[in-house]
Amino acid sequence: MSTIADSPFKAISILYRKSHIWLNNSCARYDLTAAQAVVILIVCDFKTLTQDEITKRLSLDKSVIAKTVNKLEETGFLVREQNPKDKRTYNILPTEKAWQVYPFIQQQIDDGLAQMTQRMSEAEKQEFIRLLMLAAETTLAQEE
């Protein structure tokens, strides 16, 4: 069996795929996909965001976010309210249903990170998280 140690990009791909599988499986009990769960998470984190802000914060395609937000609105997790400062824009807000599932989603993400890092020391886990955040921030800054 080959090792992934010689390919950081392959390792990132595996972590992304596995974390989405874990989140998809655990959130299925709420009829949520991993992508929907992440949108709920970020909207709850910020209390209100525009669709463009969600797109930028998650660095995903606008059409993907539009479909995800529409589905979450249809299923009662999110609501849209017209932005008082810009009538062409809508604020996206979590509903009570989203707030109820929010701690569960946070726990599933924590559990996924624990699965990824179970063979690391506490210091290694903290450094891994710090480096992941730095890489993500650096990557996002290049888009601006």
C-alpha cells in the first residue's frame, strides 16, 4: 500500500473528502448534507449574512450557495429578510430549527477533527489547527 506522506495535496484531498463523508453521515438524521450543515454553521456563527457574504466566507461558487440557501429556506432552517440598507440584497438568518441543530453540527465537526488528529499529541493538534487556519487565510487573501 502506498503512503500519502509524499503528497501534501493528496493528503488535503483525503481530509476534505473524509470530513465531508463523516459530516454527511452524521447529519443525515436531520436530513442535512455536509454542505448544508456548513452553511447553517456559518450563518449561526455570524447571526446574519448576505448570500454574497456566505459565498465569500466559504469560498464556494455563487450558484452552489444559492441552491443550498434555497433548500435550507424550504426546509425551515434559514429565512431571508430584505436588507434595510440595500433593497436589492437579502439578509440570511437562522431559524429556531437551525439554532436547535447548531450545537450538534459543531460537535460533529469537533468529532471529525478529533478523528483526524487522534494520533497527534495535544501540542501537535494545536499546531495542526494553527497551520490549517494560516493556510486557509493565506489562500483566501490571494482571491481578494
